[in-house]
Amino acid sequence: MAKSFQKRVKTLEDSQNGPACRSFTDMLREARRRVAAGDPITAEMIEDPIDGEFWRKVFKARTRARFV
């Protein structure tokens, strides 16, 4: 019982700190959350060396969707 509790605490701490490289599903979830909240994709996000490529693709897709 104690080990499962420790695993949950560790998972919670890791999720709050955020991993260095997030999975694609996490990134997609974040992008959808930002769209729903009306948050823009900032230049800092696009220039990010780890997640930047994903944000560039999302930004281009959102731009294309506006003109269709």
C-alpha cells in the first residue's frame, strides 16, 4: 500500500514539474486547452528548442484553418 502511494506522489510531483520533453499527446492537449482559452501561441513557445517544432506546426495549422 505504501509503495503505491509513493508512486502516486512521485507521479504527481513529476507532472507538476513537467518533464523535459513532453509526449505528443500532452502537447496536443496543451494546444487544445490554449485554443479553448483563447491564449495565443507566443514567439517564446515557437523558439523553444525542445517543443518549438510542435508549436510551429500548430501555429501554421491554425493559420491555414483561419483562411479556409
